[in-house]
Amino acid sequence: MSRVHEPSEQLTVVLWKWGEKYSAHHVNALSRSLKLHLRIPHQVVCLTDNTEGLDPDISTLPIPCELGRVHGRSRERALRR
């Protein structure tokens, strides 16, 4: 007989949103989809340059300043989506 393992810790799902290619609508839709389909305890954290419009149950953090330049290039060029 097999038993289902119940995780004792919460999964953290980290999303990145910066610039204008993806909106708060996209982040909210992904968060809601996770809530609907992911059966383990989890939280959603979004690193972003604009928190406007994000659902209140999504934790937000600013994008770290250290990522302003990567390998001598601007963040926009170094981290293309």
C-alpha cells in the first residue's frame, strides 16, 4: 500500500515581471492557475518594477539593484525575455 507524502514546507513560486511585455493580468492569471491546479501548499512571489494591478495575495519584491548591469550590459539587454 502506498501513502501520499504530505509536504511539511511550503513551495515558493517566484515570478519575474518587468517592462511592458507582460502585464499584471498575466501574473494574476498564472497565480490563479497555480491556486486552482497546484495541490501542495505554496506562495507566489513576484519580483517586479511595477506592482500596480497585482492581486493582493501575491507577495512582491523589487528587482535587486545588483541586476542593473549583467556582464557589463544593461539589464534590459542582458536579460531579454
